[in-house]
Amino acid sequence: MTRRFGIDTSVLVRLLTGEPEADFALCVRKLRSLIEEEGAEVLVSNQVIGEAYIAVQHHYGVSRDDARAGLLDVLRSGLVAPLNGSTVLAIIEARRGAGLLDRLIADDYARAGMTALTLDRKMSALPEARRL
């Protein structure tokens, strides 16, 4: 059975920014070891993706577009994959309508068989959401 690991925001931010360089190198080395030597799968949740998206904008001055591009690069790198599968990549790529965090929230609820309730007009336009 494949051993599965989930990373937290600190790891994803290192992978996105490459900073600090020593921590980035350590993360990459240890993740590669888990994957190549142990055959493990390393995953990242919607919550961690959302937190990292906000963190790199706030703490590193990364633009929204660059944060999205960085997330896509990391999630396609082979080191980590979205816990909720490749549909998360489409969520990150989406540029019109609801924002990234709203889409991630609606996706999590939909996976639990629920509809997201919102007061936000753009979010309520998502198929997984409804305006309250």
C-alpha cells in the first residue's frame, strides 16, 4: 500500500518561493526521498493551497497571477499533488467569476455532498454554490 503524506502551508510556501533557500532545498530533498525511496505520495489540501496563495501575496509581495502560476508549477512538479485531484488545477486556472478561495471552499463542500451557501454574487454563480 502506498504511504500518503499531506503537507502544511509552511512546506507549500517554501516550494512556491524558494525562500529561505536552505529550507527550500531541505523540503525538495526530503520530498524526493519520500517519493523515490519510499514510493510515497505527497498531497496538499485545498485549505493549504488557499493559505499559501494568500501568504505569498501578503508576505512576499507576489501578485495573484504569479501566485496562481506558482501553485500550478508546484502542483505539476511531481513533488506534490492536489488532495482533491486534477480538478483543483482547473480551479486554480479559472480567472473569471468567483475567486480562488471561494472555488476551493465550494469544491470541498461539493466533495462532501454539500452545496456551499453564500451571500457573494460571484461565488453563488458556481455550480457547487447557492446564494443564501
